[in-house]
Amino acid sequence: MDKIRVGIIGAGNIAQSAHLPAYAKRDDVEVAALADWNLERAQDAAQKFGVPHAYTTVEELLEHEDVDYIDICVWNRSHCDVALAAAKAGKAILCEKPMADTLEHALIMKDAIEKAGVPFMLAVPTRYGEEAQLLAQMVEKGKLGEIYYAKTANVRRRGTPIGWFTDSSKSGGGPVIDIGVHCIDRTWYLMGRPKPVRVSAMTASAIGNFKTKGVSRWEALDSDVTAFDTEDSAAGAIHFENGAVMLFEVSWALNAPNQGYTQICGTKAGATLEPLTIYGENEEGYLTDNKPTVGKSGIFDNEIDHFIHCLRTGETPISPLEDGVTVQRMLDGIYRSARLRREVEI
């Protein structure tokens, strides 16, 4: 079997903590090169993970390396620029969430990718956990009936990342677009991906750049960024064309307990994740709480496994281009609703 060659753009934390370790476990994929605007960082990461070449731009990498696809691990604002270069070169694309910093950029990406006819997958790893996949299969088979209500949260009492995440010119927003995208995307996926039509939401910047002691914080390698102009919490409701609704709550900093969950409710049964629990009734008519036993492997490993499988088989990814754009529409609606202080159409 010929090795698939990948070029990774961005040598920051997500590349070094998730993508590169996942590739290191495979013998059918070769990381041909890394590119990062900080060449020293790219070179250091290349040496650490045994990558033969390092460059400063995607264009430079594409000029010198024959790769099958580009793995986008840069900050959100640069997703569009890198994707356009990859599509122009006819390369497949794996893009870290969110698809872009804005809906406008996501639509520009969509147009270029479709015109180039290249494969695209959005990297939303929480879809790829064994529990989520089993639940998705149950929903598809109608085991839970019609899904009409869901709620999800990714709440940190204190956990604002350090670095470019708080600079809206690079990130596009705060916890909504950073960690909210995970729980909103997975919950929507498990609901069967109904069409979103409107949203009512609020965002707050009430805590700000806190100095709380004794808390850990994710630190971008570009930690010298000092801008702090994003929200630190958000909540709202997304309504769908089929009448279903999703409630969501996300925060980097909120005076509330840490919590993270996904819950969906159907006409036959409901479910929560982590641990996967099915809330239903047995044949005798009694309420039951069933906890299926599933394997536990790395969600980033599973995600990359799936993309490689799709490249080799031509199958459509579980998180395709259309989903990336739809999720971006929901994120855009959340920010517009909060800014206008009213419900908006998606």
C-alpha cells in the first residue's frame, strides 16, 4: 500500500499535541513537511516528530513537496487562506474546527473547494468517539424515535486560554467558536443534522482577563498575543426546521460549576454521553437506564483514521464540507443574535 503524504500547516499546540502524535502511530501515512510562520517552531516540531522538511508558508511547502493533502492547524483567521492555496493546488483538505473565523470566509472556502473538486473534512473530533458513533447509529436506526429536544454544555468556571484565542482578529470569537463548536456540532450531529432556521442567544464578557490563582489554562505557542476582546460565556437556543430545539451553554469563565454534557431526547428514548446512557422503557413498561459498553480510543486517532479511509475509498466523510458550513452558520447566528439582542434567522 502506497503511503499517503500529508503537509501540516501550523506547528502549534493542536498539531503537536494531537495531529502529529496520531500520524506517528501509522505506517501508511508520511508527514512530508510542516509549515509555520515561525520557522524555528516548525523546525523544532519537525525534529521532534521526525518530519524531514520545514517551511514558513503553505505556498512554499506546496512548491517543494508532493503531498496528497493539507492538514490545517493554524489559527481560525488563516483557515481560509490555507484552504484556498490547497484547493488551487488540487490537494485534499483536513481542516481543524471551526471551518473559519467568519461565515463569509467559510463560504469562500466552500466555493473554492467545490470548484476544485477536492475532498474536504472538518476536524471535529468529538463526533468520532465510540460513544458518539454508537449513539449516532441508534438514532439513524430510529431506536430513539424522533429527536425533538436537546441540550448541551461546555462550561469552564475558569479556563480562558492564553494567546491568540482571545484576539478576535485571529480567532473570530471566544468560547462559542473555540469550545462551543465541539458541543454544538456533536449535539446537532446526533440529532440527525436537522436544518437550523433561527437562533436566540446572548454573550457576555463579564469576567474578562481574570487573575484567579490555582487554575490551569491552555496556552497557545503564540502566547505573546495580548489582545483580549472576545466573549467569555454564551447561552442560547437554536431552532430547527423540523420543530426541534437545542439549548446550549458555553464558557471559558463563568461563576458556575464546571460541566460538559450532551443530551438528546426522542419520542421513544433519550440519551446522554460520557458515559453513554440510554433512557427508555423495557418490554414490561418499566423505565430503564442502559449503559452500553464501548471501547475507548483517541478521538483524534479515530478522526484521522476516518479521513485516511475516505481518501482511499472515496467515501464521504462523517463531517463533510456541507456540515462545516452549516455549523458556521449556527455560530454566525449566535453572534448576530447576541449583538442585536434579538432572535435572528440562520
